[in-house]
Amino acid sequence: MSDNQPSPSSPKHIAELIEMIKESADKLASDKTSRGDLKIISRTLRELRYAFKVFSPYRRSRKVTVFGSARTTADQPAYRQALEFGRAMVEHGWFVVTGGASGIMEAGHVGAGREHSMGLNILLPFEQSTNPIIAGDRKLVYMKYFFTRKLMFVKESDAFCLMPGGFGTLDEGLEVLTLLQTGKHDMMPVVLLDEPGGGYWTALQDFFQRQLLDRGMINEEDLSLYRLTDRVDEAVEEILGFYRVYQSMRYVRHNLVFRLQRTLGEELLAEINDRFHDILLAGQFTLGGPLPEEREESEVAALPRLIFQFNRRDYGRLRQLIDFINQKQRGHSTFSLAGDE
């Protein structure tokens, strides 16, 4: 982007995007789109517009989404676990997002409290009534479609905590892992949090190992895309630790840019080049400041950068790079990684 070009967030570019939406809407008439298809498009656009409006004031606040069963009762260990997790994340300044219903979703909001709770409720004929913590709150959105709801969960969250749940929980969790594994979403922490001593997630981990990894359907490094634990303190540390040094990422032309909370030393940079050269398309890892294309992002303008040409394939290794940077900067002298020599 040259100095005389407007930024992507300029009024000119925004007007161009709105005009493109209008043009697409006009073409629906010439395409003779059916009434049923038009209803889907109309409802989708309205749902997303309103959801964006609700979440917009909280874009700079860290948010963790909690998934889990609506059928979990308050006397079950998993409910207490979700409550304690929500309370702990709020103590660190985070918001807790859930589906806004009962069970695990309610527990996460009970722990977080109304002020730090946000909800994306799905309209269903059964078991999806709004929990009393978020009911009537301005930070609650009702949605008709699962796909728009899942889009909002992924778009607006900085971390995910999955508790035991049914088909919906597995659907949401596996979609997140798919997006991370394929590079369709920026890297973020995913925690599978079980009740104390529980075997829900270890059973899934065993399935991943025996049916996916052993059959060559995933790579060993893909198992680094999530963490499994039955302890709330470990789940919280996993999420907070992910952002200890790493802050965010962005592709700029052929480069992937890591924004960092603090700069890396030359010795650590050399170690990164040695350990992670396999994920480079060309060149080396280098340190620098904001690239010209990042100039509209004033909130990260002062942060140092790690810049490299990522092969856009080995996302499990990319997650391992983030973990390596965070742990090295914390003072750990050793760190074992799958794929290292």
C-alpha cells in the first residue's frame, strides 16, 4: 500500500464494500432467486448486522467462549468446573461468551457475572431457554441459524474452552479445530476442560490418536492445536499463557507477521530459525516493526514483529512456534516439540 492510498478502513473503502453488497442484492432479482432462498439471505444479513452491532463496543476486550451441554445440572461437577472457569477468567479481565442457555452455558455466566457475560442464543423449540444471568441483557443476541451463530463465536472470540457436551458441543469444537488446522482462522488457544477426574475428553483424544493420527488423517503436530486438562487453573494458564508474548497475527503480502508483546533477543531468533525453518516457504525469520500495510491498526502500532514467509500448510507447527516463544520468554530452559530433531 502506497502512502497516497486510503487504508482499508477509510470511508472510501467502506462505501465501496457497501456498494458491492447492494449490487449483489440487485443481482438476486435478475437471477430470479426463489422466495425461500431470499428469506435465507435476508435473515442471515439481518442477524449478522445486529450481532456485529452488539459486539462492536467490545472488540478490544479479550473474550473466551465456553461450549458445553445445556443439560448439565447445577449439582454436577462439570457445572461447578465451568462456573469456576468463568469466575477465574473475569478476574483476569476477560469476558465470557456462551450460547446463553442453561447447563454449562449458565454456569460460565454465573461465574463471570452479568457485566462480563455475552450470549449468542439459538432459537430452538426445546432446551434453549435463556439463562437468568444474561436474559434481557444488551449483550445477548438471538439467532435463527447455527452457521451465523458459529461464525460469530469464532469471529469474536480470543480463546475457546470446551466442556463435556452433546452433538452441538462436538460440532462447535471440531469446527474450531478445522479452521485452525486449515488456516481459515488466526491461531488461538483451545482448551478441552473436563470435570475433575473425568474421561470425556480423554476418550476423544484416544479417538484422535487411534482413528485419525494412526491412519494418517492428521499430522502429529495437529494435536498441538488444543490442550486437554481437568483443572481450571491449568485451563486459565493455557489461555493467558498463549498471549504472554504473542499478541496477534496478520498476513501482509507473502509474509506472516506476528505482533509481539515484547521483542525477542537475537539468541532466541537464531534458535527459532534453527528449530522452525521447516515451516518457511523462503528466507528466514526476521525481527522488525509495523509494515506499511498495518498503519491503520493504531492499537498495535508500537508492538515489535516477527516476520516470515510461512508455508501456509503446517499450522500445528505454527502453534508450536507460538508456544515456544511464550515459554522461552517465560524463562523455561527446555521445551519438547513434536517434529524437532
